Amino acid sequence: MSQRHLRARMGFTLVELLVVIAIIGVLVGLLLPAVQAAREAARRMSCSNQMKQIALGTHNFHDTYGKFPYATRDRLAGDDGSTWATGHIQILPFIEGDAIADRWDPEEPHNSTVDTDGDGWTNDSLKKEIIPTYLCPTMSLPSGPLAGDRAPMSYLFCSGTPDVSMLHYAVYYGLPEPSFDGAIVPIKTYLAAGETPGPNHRHPTKFRDVLDGTSNTFLAGETDFMPAGVPSTSYGGVWAYGYAGYSWGSTHHRFNRHDNTSTVYGAFRSQHPGGAEFALVDGSVRFLAETVDNVIYQAVSTRAGSEVATLP
């Protein structure tokens, strides 16, 4: 046989090449979901570990001060106004966040441009700093700068079951504030002239206040910036501003909804497939499926509701 024919038989035909390409395409199609699932599993594990850090940081704060951090600080006795400080700021020294904690002035508002100690940092400049522990690796970042140019965050403390979307009506129109029945609450001890302590005269909670059991009560849960299915610049978490939907939320609205803003304000949700991570008061972290019964979901968010409920 001639060398010419030998060389011809050693090559690939067009049909054989197309078959090989098709096989490679099928293999890639089969392997890609597995690779994506493995990556998401790793991201979810990282998210769980970060929530664990937040829970342990909250425990250490309680060990040090004998109380939980507050969700936010509405005027205390002697305050000229609200600082809107957050629980996330308070626990920074306990989660290796000293670089920001040491520079933050708790007596100044979150947007203060006063450099109290002359170190070149103000609360207004610090609030723009990304804190990796507070960012879930699965969460899509906002599509643009957030209101107030604040750094985004993925984890909200749980204030219980109140309709937090009504809070601004209470603030601006003098309506009754919702009841905060969760483990971490916004505090308000300031009394105007002639005012007597009432249901909204709130102090930080303690372990002893969690009568439903620390393993049956939410401490914190996830949020994201996709209330309408696409990244937005609102309705998500920020660590430096203590307000409903920004640093604390509730279980009033349905869990893990991304349909429209009216049903996700201050609600817990994530971009993990099928649910979100929650930290419980005992320090454990659970992945909660979005199919959870809403009665159970709300019951586990109260600290002393006496409900009979167990997480699945």
C-alpha cells in the first residue's frame, strides 16, 4: 500500500470529528450542573460559617455586657437624636472586626462626618467599607450604589413577627409602633415630657428572655438585593444603618419571596436554591427550606410566644 493511502487513513473524517465534538458537548452538559452544584454547596457552607461567626459574636457580646446587642438604637435618655447604630456594629470586636469597630463613634449618627479622634475616619466614611463576614458569597451585589452610599450586607437580625413595613408610618405619623417579639429588638428608652413607659419603651433582651428555648428561636437570617428577581439598590441589608429591612427584619411577610417590593420589605430571603440559612439563639445554624409552614416559620421567630413548633 502506498504511503499516500497510509497517510489518508491515519486522519479523521469530518463525520468522526463531529461525533467527537458532540460527545464532548454531552459530557460538558452532564458535568456542568454537578460542578455548579458543588460550587453552590461550597458557597452555602461558607455562608453557614459566617452566620455561625455572627451567632458566636452575639454570644460573646452577651457574655461581656449581660445582654444582647440591640437591632438599632432609637433615642436613649439624654440623646439629642437617634444614632441608628446597629447590632452588627456592636459585635464587630467579637468577630475580628476591630479595624472598623475601633474607629466607629457610637455616639455619632451613622452618617456623621465628625472625626472625633482625628484619625482620618468618620462614621460616614466607614459605612462604605465592605465587611466580608457580612456578605454571603451566593448573593448578587446591588446593581449600583446604595442609598446613603452604604456597604451591602446579607444578614439581618430577627426582631420577631412585626409588620416592619408599617414602621415608618408609626415614626412619621404618630401611629402605634408594631410589637417586637423576637430575640433582637430595636431599643427606645427615651421618654418625652409627660410620657410614661409603654409597650414601645424597649430595652435590650437577654438569654433569660428567650422563654421559647434558644434552639427554637431565630437570631438572624439571610437577605438579598433581588426583591424583583434582579439586583436592585434597595430592599437589602446594610451593616451601618439600623432600620427595618436594612439591619434587622421579621417573619411577617412570606419567606424567600422575590416577587415585588411590597411583600419582601424586611423579609428573610436568599439566592441559595430552595431556602436560606438561619442562626438560632443557641448558636446553631440551620438551612430552612422555603416550603416550611408559615405558622412554624413565624412561631420560631418569637422569643416568648409559647407556641408549640419545631423546625423540620
